[in-house]
Amino acid sequence: MTNISKRKTSKNVHSHIDKAFAVIDEFLPFPYVDRVTKLVKSSPGTIRNVRSKREGNIKIIEALLKVALENKKQIEKNSKNFESLINQ
């Protein structure tokens, strides 16, 4: 009889998508469809479906994440500016 080597259990491959949607849910701005459409040539309906179903085209998910991270950076920049104005 041959020895069968045990395979290591694979990691959850969808955990990175779950982490991406945690950022997307928190920082994606309301008018996101136009900004995502500029990054990915897809219909607005497809973009909304990917966001609501949390699955689908990985390029759309990446574009959603990119828009959310840009918005997060802008929010952080604005909050620093507001704090400096308030502290003067």
C-alpha cells in the first residue's frame, strides 16, 4: 500500500474578500458607481450587484476597495485639517 501524504488544510480563500468588504462598507462614499465605472468598464447595475451580493468579478471588488481607500484617505486628511483649524 502506498503512503498518502496528508495535505495541509487550506486557508479560507474568501477571508481577504471579507476584509475588503469591511473597508468598503465603512468608507465607500454614496456616489461610488461613477468613480468605480471610471476604473472598471462595467455597467452600473453590475457594480451595484457585486457590492450588494459581496461576490462576483474580482476586478470590480478591487475597484470598490480602491475608491473606499481613496475616500478614507480624504476623510483622514480633512479631519487633520479641521483639527488644526479648531486648535488655532
